[in-house]
Amino acid sequence: MTTIHLLGFPRIGARRELKQLQESYWKQDIDEAALLKGARELRQRHWLLQKGAGVELAPVGDFSLYDHVLDAQVLVGALPARFGFDAATLSTAQYFALARGNAHQPALEMTKWFDTNYHYLVPEWQAETTFAANPAPLLAQLREAQALGLKAKPVLLGPLTLLWLGKVKGAAFDRLSLLPALLDCYRELLAALAAAGAEWVQLDEPILALDLPADWLAAFAPSYQALAEAPVKLLLASYFGGVAEHAKLLKALPVAGLHLDLVRAPQQLDAFLADWPADKVLSAGSIDGRNVWRADLSAVLTSLEAAHAQLDERLWLAPSCSLLHCPVDLAQETELDVELKTWLAFAVQKLNELKLLKRGLIDGRDAIAPELAGSDHAQASRRASPRIHRPSVAARLTRLADGSDRRHSPYPQRAAAQRAWLNLPVLPTTTIGSFPQTAEIRAARAAFKRGELDAAGYDSAMQREIELAIRRQEELGLDVLVHGEAERNDMVEYFGEQLSGYAFTQYGWVQSYGSRCVKPPIIYGDVERPQPLTVRWAVYAQSLTTYPVKGMLTGPVTMLQWSFVRDDLPRREVCWQIALALNDEVLDLENAGIRVIQIDEPAYREGLPLKQADWAEYLAWASAAFRLSATGTDDATQIHTHMCYSEFNDILPAIAAMDADVITIETSRSDMELLTAFGDFAYPNEIGPGVYDIHSPRVPSETEIETLLEKALAVIPAERLWVNPDCGLKTRGWPEVEAALANMVAVTRRLRARLAETVA
Ligand code: GLN
Ligand code: ZN
């Protein structure tokens, strides 16, 4: 019989119980025993839920107190030597020290898990790194699952993916040289799991969906050969992309099963069905583990019929990837529009979809006729609903003529027009948008939400904050001011709430890292701007000062990237819809006298596809989306963008293609490395490299700022250089912000004087 299994279930809990536990423990409100007990209860709840829903092979090891890549480092006994911890005796406090740092050592570096918004802790590899199997934590969880009467499948990060995800620290060496020792360690882990009664073990190798260097690819066959001796059945899991180009290699591996992501890459199934080995299981990841849409069961059944006829019980059913990236339970959403709700499925609902698919495959469509009718109806209503389709939006997109994403003139002409009215000093100073979200701001927002403060009261509270921000910036002597974003809870939510086509959940949280969860909005329909979004705040701010105030918008790519996006349109089209809605706002701002406008795109690089071959297409539509949002503006209107905390070196031409007049960009943490790249590439427009790392309460000294600015001046002509912090200041407090910005302005003034002397 076809088996239903999961690669992983969300670990945070339907009400973010894990976050409560972690944060209470960190604050010492609860002790270690209470933390571990709470975690155990959470795991058990999730397993029982899966058991009740018909999952026949439940994942073990998908739960984590912080991060599963850190857990993998503990299991193989390879913790960064700088901490001096022993994995075999690691305490809970030490575990969290690795994740969050302690008085002596900074935390492990954190970076994005493939193309998701989850962040993992990066292993640190050195030529001296050794491994020692430490299966105890996983065995304990395996016993917990077994005690509940579940058939359990331990989940491990595959050895090649674990190695790949780590970074070399210290002297350069080839990470692959660690592989033989790591494989010995995995063999021990597998043997221990087998001895504890595991029949199957899942090894996740998502790196198969990347552009792998030849030597890494070549390492798969011998590695899995070495693991094949273990007395367990191995299920090799690929996900986040197609692996058809490796079909021959994967079919020949000595593993008992292979999982494919058939949501991201449905067409790859055929390549695997062709002479699929008679002894292997094929796990079809046909339910979207990355998104919130209800499956089209009829279509999925059709897509699996041939596979089922060929493989019978060797065809397994699963979500495309771990459900970690999906909110937990739609049933909790009591405020969602009822029709919209019929189109959605969160993790719990996806389990039911798997069960239905299995019945449909085995007993035929008639056996699930009412459910299929329900699914068909949901699909049909989604296709036809006026809630989704706004003919005006579609028409506007089709009307877009070639070149309609272009400003009237090229940058040099625009720059001249802007200089003429802005009349800024050389090295103009500005900030990235937000100022500290003070207790007063948060209290006013909360009171407004609770209905204790009326709209007028809330507006005047925000106006007071704006005035405060403007006065402080004037006193500091900044050149281009911002209103401070007091009225914004979140840079995506604030805009999404005011646009059509966006919905917000109450509990649709997904883990971003550690205890941090995000609640991405759901873009379900055509996006339009019913009325101006920010104009009144910007205009109010401008009315208070003679300095130029910079309008502040979240860009189309970031709005897309940080949401659950509808799956019935290409992402490009959704992005362009958002761009046109933002363009309406840009033109209204301009009309209202706001002639400097920043369109933030911190997530611009995040959208890059996993395979380089797909980059050009993405960058073409993403940069077009940005240009569309700024199009039609007068040459004299200065368009800024902002980006942060990402590698930008490899996409500089695509950043230049956005054609913003000014880009402010995070650089201070990378010691201006990025600037060298901007210099080498000869970035054509204006640029403000961040000279103040806002992720720390530390106030940068004048000397530090001066050093950074001098480095910048060495590669960027003074006429095109701006001075600003790395990012928005909303997480900081006013005293440190004022001190840091005062230093920034003081250094800038000195440099200006020096530049004037050299000219004279
Ligand atoms: N304008 C936003 C702010 O200052 C930008 C935030 C971001 O880059 N993530 O808060
Ligand atoms: Zn930023």
C-alpha cells in the first residue's frame, strides 16, 4: 500500500508555543526542565496529529529547539572549536550559546536556507574538524515517537548537504576533504538508528537542486555506496527544484527510495519513471509544502496515475518539502473571508489532502467523489471569482507598451535636473527611512487596534512622532529628511493592508530563525491601489520643514518576496501588478510635492532562482518591476532605492538596471568589500554605502565613519557619493541614534571642507 509520509512538520506550534518556550527560558522565567517538557509535548502533539490524519511514516528529528542544521552539527559532533564545547555532553545553555552567542564568542553565522525565508546556523569547517557520532538526542526523540505507537522515520541532513552548507573558517582548504570522516560518522549514526528500530531513515540532500560543481556531484555515488552498508533503508530527499539532470545518477544510487519535488518541477517525474529500478520507492512530493493554496486534487491525481500504475505501493505520497515553510492550521483563522478560506490549506489541511490522494489512487476517484467535487469547486470558484480577477488590472498590464518602464531621460540628464532644485551639498546625508519605534508609538498603535484610541487620536499621535523626527533631523543637520515611518507596523504589511488582493491571517506564522516567526500576507488576487497609501504622512512631514522630505515605499519585488503568492499567475505578473499600484503612489507623491522618493528593495536578491541558468530571466522582470514603479516621474524627481544584508556583488549589473538615481546600501559590516565591487563595475548612478551598522546599539566613532567614507571615496567619485546608515533605525533607541548620526554629520562636514580645499 502506498505510504503517506512527511519530510517534516512545522515545529513552532499552532500558537507559536515554541517561541513562548524559548523566550521564557532565555528570560529565565522557566527552567531547563520546563523548556524540555514543553518541547516534548509539542512534538507529541504534532506526531499524534499526523497519526490521526493518516500519516504512516512520521518524521523524527524535524523538531528543533532552534535550528535543524545546528542539530545536525551536534549529531556529528562537529561544533566550532572556538566555543570549546563537547557535543556529547552539550547542555541546553551551551546549545543556545552556539545559536545566539555568549559573552566570549559571537553566535554561528546565520544565512538563508536555500530560497526560503528560513535561516540556518552555518557550520564552521576547518581542516582540523573532526566528527564523532552523537546519536543520543535523535534516539531520544525516536523513542518518544515509538512510545506513541507511531512508525517513525528519523530525518537527517545528508552528509553532502551538511558539508556544503558550512563555511571554511581560517586557512583555506577543500571542504570535501572532510567527507570520508563524515561518512564514517554517518554510518555510526545510521547503525544506532537501525538498532533503535528505525526501518527507514530520510537523508535530505537539497543541494541536488543547485548548480553543483562536478566534484561534489561525483561524490554522491561513492558516499551513498559507503552508507549503503547500514542496516536501514535510506530515503534520499531532494526538494526546492528539479533534479532530472541527475536522474541517471540518482536511479543508480544504492538507496531504497528517492523523494522528488513535483510542485517546483512536475515535469521531472517522467525522467524518473523511465526505467525506475524495481526495488526502489519513489516519493512524489505533489502537495505544495511552500505555499498556502489548497491542492487541485483532480489534477494531482491525473499527474500521478501513470506513476501509480507502474509502481503501485512503491509510490509514496508527501508534500513537496518539509512543511516547515507553511503555517500550521487554517482552522484557527476565524477572520478570513469565507470564500478565500475555501481556497487555502495549511500544514494540517495538507495532511488531509494526502489522505484523499491516497484513497483516490487506490480505490479510484469514485471513492472520494464528494471531496473531489469540493476540490473542483474550490478551483473553479478561484478561477472565476471577482474577488481575484479585476479586469482593469489585467488590461493595464496588457496595455503596457515597450519602454513604458523607462524614465523620460537617462540618468545624467535627470541628475542635472535634480541638482538644480535640490541644491544639496557634496556628500549629502540622509537616513534609510524608519526612526526608533518608541514605546509611545507602540502604545498608540495598540490602543488604536483595541479601539481605545479613535482614528483622529491615532493620527495626531503619529503626527507628533513625525514632527519629533523632523525636528531631530533638522537639529542634526541632515540634508534629506524622512518622516520616520512611525505609522508602519511592518514594511510589507503596512502596504499590503491598503492594497486589493492581499489578505492577512491571525496565526499564519512560519519560522524565520530561532524564536523569530513571520506572518507573510497572502496575495490571492489582482493587486490595485484603491486610494493613496502614504501621501498624507509624507505631505504632513514636508509641511513642517524647508528641507526635502524623502517619500518612503516598499518595492514590488520585496512586496512579492515576503508574501505567500498566488499560484495561478506567473510571479512576474503579480510583481508587475504591485509595481503599477506603487507607481500610482509614486505619481501621487510627486504631484503632492514629494520629489525625492525611496522605493525599498531589501529582498531584491532573495528572489534569485537556485540555478544560475534562471537568473537572467528573474533579474529582467524584477528590474523591470522596479522601473515600472518609478516610471512617468519628472526628470527632476529623484528616485532612491535601498538594499541590505545580502550578497550583491554578483548582481551589480541587474542593480544598475533598476536605474534608481540613488541607491543606499548596507556595507559597513562587510568592511566596504561591496564597494570595491561597485567601483570595479563602475556603478553609473549615485550611491550611499552604509557607514553605521544599525544592528548594534554601539555608536560608531567619528574615526570609524571617516575610515569607511575614505574607502568609499577611493572608489566612488565624490559627486555621486551619499552618506547614510546601513538600514532603517526602527529597532534602535533615540539616544544612540542621535549620537551616531551626529558623528556621521560631523565627519561629513569635515570631509566636505577637505574636498573643497583640494578643489581650490
Ligand atoms: N525604509 C525601511 C526602514 O528604514 C527599510 C527597511 C529594510 O531595508 N528592511 O525601516
Ligand atoms: Zn535595509
